[in-house]
Amino acid sequence: MNLKGWSLADMHNEQDTTKIHQMETMFLHCEYEKAFALADGLKEAGCARAFYILGKIYNGHFDKKYNDKIKQKKYYRRGHELGDKLCSLWYCILENPGYGQSRLIKEVKRLADNSDVFAQYELSFLYYSGMMVVVDAKEAVHWCEMAARQGYALAQHDMAGFYTNGWGVPKNAGLSVEWDKKAAQNGHVEAQCRIGDLYFEGSSDNNIPQDYAEAVKWYERAAAKDNALSQCNLGFMYDNGYGVPEDKGKAFFYYEQSALQGHAPAQCNLGIMYDTGCSVAEDAQQAVKWYELAAKQNFAPAEFYLGKMYDTGRGIKQNYKLAAKWYERAAKQNYAVAQCMLASLYDEGLGVEKNFTEAATWYTAAAKQGYAPAQFELAAMYKSGDGVEKNLEKAYEWFMQAAERNDPYSAYQLGIMQQNGEGVPQSYTEAVKWYKKASEKGLGVADYQIACMYLYGEGIKKDYKQALQYFIAAAKKGDPKGQCSLGVMYENGYGMPAADCDIARKWYQKAAEAGEITAQYNLGALYASGKIGEDKKMAEKWMKEAAGNGDTAAQKWLKDNI
């Protein structure tokens, strides 16, 4: 690596010359703190190149705490006065555009031809940006590559970008990665983060195996230099135990470091941790704060979560109108969950005017992205004809797509449609198949449907014992109709050696307390029958419950007996 092109003002003693070389090397390798410290000392000795390095650092691009455009101009101006041609270049760009541009370009080219790595990189920038020269992709790449081959990390990262985008060179993913690996090894934080991403995902095209531990290594190197994206990524690795033992505390630490730098995904993740009480005391108001910061940066997941907080009144006053606003912002960014929630607000008329057509539009948008709850809701709309033209075939198709994504409610609906021959040819075998899939996911009403088929011999041979087993399964899963029917089975001794009214009462009670009207009537009738010891007071209580819920048999019983 050659660092030539110093002015006469740079001809110092041997000790200063060594420091100048160290300063430039530190900058090339992204060690900006060390480069700054050396440059700050060398400026007192009138080292022109030190003013160039200080001007570069005060741009703020490399370290936010040095973002000072006034000092940047000041140091470029002073370096120009001392004869540094690169300082003169930036003095010309920032303060004095009429200062001999053509002569200055020739002088910078002379330095570049003489292997001054900084001059090479500045020429590349000029030809890339069109400042002082006409944009020329080939020239930009030529000078960038010259600097990159001398170990300039910024140039190496730029070369990776050129090959990624095919600017000035043919697109070449392999060469892009090769250059970014060099930049990463030279301390370039964005390149380190990219290499971490490649190891996280794995890339067969670039012969990079998926290696979470290696990804963590690169994220850690960039995170140590306060790179917000890598800090967020490192938080994610600890959050999920990728490449490191799962550690929610460390995840919170890295998310917070990133969030404090304004990184929206980290702010959102921090909000989730406060929202759920993960590794930190649950604090809905803190969650809202972080969601809002990320949402204001148009980060779709945060817009969704903020909408959800307004929707539920968690951590903030409930406001359906604001919920709809934030859901819509995320929905317009094609965020499927937000599209589904916005649709539900239109479906119910909360925060927006009730509009089934608009609901169907948003359900469709989410459904097409494979979001199962939206597919279910869209299928239900096609089945009922709300917001869309009734179409049982389309209803069946959308229920099928959701069921294939393990949605138990859609599997249950497929069973209903197969049993009734809605949108498809009737098939009891297919109905039972889908009911069983819903049952496996814990849906008791599916067991109830199979039980009824055995009870009444619908499509299969009547079998009280089989019906009993499925009613038991439904009841244990908390399905009120299953509990009520199980009570009927025990009261009448269906599928068992003898009736057992005490057990019947137990199941009627559970269903009745869950609001099952038939169970309320049956429980009242059981108390009135004397089968478990006559209790007119309890009989009257449950008959009144059933009657109040519109049961005509209970109303007649009360009229006849009270």
C-alpha cells in the first residue's frame, strides 16, 4: 500500500512521518477513533494530510459523534492552505466551486497515478457522483478498484456494491461477496453485517454454508462499533438462540442499544419485550412509546402493533379510529396481519364506517399472502355473500388454503361443506377426515359433529358407543354442545350399560354455565324429574335461565309449574 502525494508541509521528522502513516492506515481500516486521535495531534504540527483525515471524519458518516459540518469545512480549508490537494478538492466542492476545477482534477489524477490511495478513492467518487466531472461508470470502477486493491475498506465495500448492482461492471454476486469479505476483514461495519447476513441465511451460490455461530461473530464485530443494524441482528440471535444460547436479557440489551440509535426494527422489538414482559417488567406504556417511535419511521410491524394497542386500549386510551389509521398504514405496506385487522374493523364498523366490501378487499389482500385467518374470513364471506357475491366454490377453495396452513376452524368448515355438499359433491368420508383434522388441533365442535353423525347414522352406521366417545372428547375440550349431548347420553344410558344422572347433571351444569340453552333446560328438567332428588328451586332457576334465552319449552314449563 502506497500513501504518497504529501505536500511540502507534510515533510516532518521521522517520528511524525511514522504517525502520518499510522493515521492513514487506521483510516483505511475503519479504525476511525485511532485515526482521529493521531490526526488531532498531527494537525498541531501543521500536517496537511491530518486536516484531510479530520475533514473526512467530521462528515459524520463514519462516527455520528463527529458530525460537524462547520469543522469539516474548516479543516478542509486549512489543509488546502497547507497545500493538500485532496483538501483543496473538498474546499472547492464545499466552499469555492470556481476554484480551478480542471487544474485540480489533473492534480488529483497525478496523485492517483502515483498510487495515492485516497486520491484514487476521491476520483472514483467524483466519477460516480458527477461532481466536477461527467459521470463515468468505468472510470469510477477503475479508480475504486485501484484503491480497493491497496486495502481501502470503503473502496472494497463500494466494489461489492458495483458488482451487486452491475454498475460499471457486469453483475457478479460472487465478486460482490469477495470484495465485501475483504472490507469486513478490514473493519467495514456494513460489510461485516452483510457477511453476517450471508452466514445467517447460507448461500450455495457463494459457497457460504448456513452458520449461525459465524453470523454472530460478524454481527458482534460490527455491533462493537455501534452499528445499529448489527446490534439489532445480534439481539435477534440471542432472542431466538441462533448461534448462541438463548438469552432474553442480552437480546434486550442489544435491542435497546440499537433502538437508542433510532433503528426502527430494534425499537419495535423492544416494544414487544415491554409488551410481553420478556426479560423486563411488563410495561404497556413503554411498549407504546417504542412502537410509536418505530411507527413514525413507517416500519410496518410497529404500525400494526401500535394499531393493536389502540384497538385493545392497552397502554393507551382505546381509540378504534386511531387503530384503523395505524392498521391502514401498515396494510398499505402489504403487511398481512394489519390488512386482516383493518378488514375486521370494516367488518364490525369500529373506527370506520361498516363496509363489507372494503372488509373483503383487505381480507383478500392478506389472504393472497397466505395469511390463514384472512383466508378463513374471506371464505366465510364467500359462503355468506357478505361483501362479495356468494360463491360456495370459492368459499371452499379459501377454506382449503387456510386448512392446509393448519387452521382448525377452516378444517371444520370444510367438514361442514363436505357433509352438506356445499360447493362440492357431498362426501361423508371427506367430512369425517376434515373434522378429525380440526379435532387434532383441539377443536371440540369437530368431535361433536362426528358424534352426531354416529348418533343419527348420518353417512355412517349408527353407533351409540362411538357417538359417546366423540361426545366425551368434545366435552373435555370445552365444547358446550358436546357437554350437553354427553349429559343426554348419560341421562338416557345411550352407549353404556346403564344411565347415570349424577354424571349427566355434571355435564349439563358445565354447558349451562357456558350459556348453552338446551343444557339449561335439560338441567332444570333433571332437577324437576326427581332423578337426582327433586329440587324445585334449582329447577326453577335453570328454567328461568333457559326461558330468558328464548327457550319455548322452558317458558311453557314455567307457565305450567310456577
